[in-house]
Amino acid sequence: MGLVLLDLKSSYGILFLRSLLKLLIANAGINDYIGLPMNILGYMLLLFVLNWCLQQKNWRPWMRHTTALIFGTFSLTIAMILLNYLYALPLYAQFANFNIRQIFGVWNYLLVMVVPFNLLEGVILIGLSLVLLPAIQRIVRRVN
């Protein structure tokens, strides 16, 4: 919502503020220290892709929204696969004494847990935003 109502830079600011508040208010320890940077990077990429898609003024609105939903969801999912593989798996094994490689196997973990979760997360977040956006834009126009 911050991306559409404000701009990309402001949406990054909202993301960082949200992440800082989560760390201060609902800190889950090592899980947050490992997961929150991944979350920030994944959402930064998601916001960048959404911004690009929604800026395509020569596309019809349904095309911008559909492309944003598809590309945004896939970019988030791919980013989280890479971040989990390169960043989270080694850190969880080292600092949380939770070796996902030995317990589930890397590909089982990525394909059975990371991919479905992030595909669902992307569709829900972007889909709800696109559904709620027109109503929020009308409210903002009335207030202004």
C-alpha cells in the first residue's frame, strides 16, 4: 500500500520501520536475527518488481496487476530460495543448532516448505493489496 500511495523509497522506509518494530516488540531471538534480514531483502525485491510493473503506463490496468502478481510472487519465491540456501541454512546449523540439511534434506526443505510458503505469501499479499487498493485510494482522495 505504501508503494502505491507514496513511492518506492517511502515503501522501503515503511519496510525498515516495520522490521525494526518487530525486532523491538516481538523479538524471537535467533530466528529473527536470521529471518528478518532475509525478509527485508525479499520484500525489497518484491517492492522493486511491483513498482516496475505498476509504472508501465502503456499497459492496461489488468495487465499491470496480473504481471505484478505473477512477477512479484516469483521474484519473492526465487529470492527466498536463494537466501535460504546461501544464508539461512548455514546460520541455523551454526547458531541455532538446527541442521536442516540433516533433518529434512536441502531440496526437500526448499521445495516442500520454502517454495509453497512464498508462492502463497506472494499471491495473498499482492492479491489483497490489489483488491483493497481501489477502496483505499478513494478514501485518500476524499480526505485530500
